[in-house]
Amino acid sequence: MKETISKDTVFLIDGYPRNKDNIDGWNAVFDNSEGNKAKILCLLNLECSEETCVQRLKSRGTTSGRVDDDESVIKKRFNTYKNESVQVLDLMKDNHKIVNISSEGNVEDIFKNACLELEKFEDVKTR
């Protein structure tokens, strides 16, 4: 069965936008020309300490085989996040709701909290 995206479709975009260029690109595509328009319900910001990120990614690296899951690369990625991606929240906070969720706990609790926050939007059904 082929699924289509309609004007009522709600979906999550993970890890985007990461910087101002991504925001500009999104706005250029979804500027409502040619019927292209997307309503952003919120930005879901999962907050986690650098220490926790390093631990999780190093752990993932032991089983994933990914060469970018070593500590030096992880720290570079975290610096890129602090220097570029955090600006996205500042650039978008005036026009979009930012939902901050702690991601320091276990995966099940983090997912449950994210679902509870998203269900506050009447357009969203998480189950």
C-alpha cells in the first residue's frame, strides 16, 4: 500500500534544521508557492549533557562499527551543535513553539515524555 502525504499529515523530522542555511532552504521550499506549505507545530529539543552524549555514542560505537563514534569526533560534533544548531532555537523561537525535554533518563521515559508533550497539540496522535 502506498502512503500519501496530505495536508493533514503530521510527521517528525529528526535533526533538522541544524543551522541557518537549513532554515533558509526549508523556507524557500515551503513558501506556499506552487501549493507547497508545511505548518511547523513545534521544535522538539531533546536536552542532554555532553557527558551523557559522549557515553551513549561511545557505547553505540562498540556495536555499530561506526568510525565516527570515538570521543574526539563526538566532541567535535558536540561543538558544532553548540556553535551552529543551538542558534536554530534562537532563530525560530519567535515564530514557533520550542518544547524542551530532558533526555538524561532511560529511553522509555524519554519517549513517554516526548509523546505526552506532542499530544498537547490537537493535530498529533502518537499512538
